[in-house]
Amino acid sequence: MNWKVLNSEKDYNKANKRLMEIFHAEPNTPEDDELGILILLIKDYDERHYALPKLDVLEVIKEKMQERG
């Protein structure tokens, strides 16, 4: 299949479904090439639509230490 930039949730879900179908593709096959492309496209979509919060590692450690006494 010819993949392009994922711009909708429908495209994203379709790409994820296909990724799961070919996840164990043999190296150096067309499916392996497709898998690499899908990983990049899905990662790009995730970064554009599901931003992770920025965390201060030191603050997280301090909070966990306080939780444990």
C-alpha cells in the first residue's frame, strides 16, 4: 500500500491495524519496508496530536520520596 502522512484518526487507526498485521515481518522484505514507514508515520501523528507533559525529573523524585516518607 502507498502510505502518506496520517491526518485523521481514521488514517491513524488504519495504519496501527496494518502495523500489527505485519509487526513480525522478515527483514529485507516489502513488509519490513512498509513496517518502517508505518512506524515513522504513526510516531509523527502521535507527536502532533498527543503531546506528553514536560516533567521536571528532580520534582518527580522529590514527590516520590515524600510519598514514601
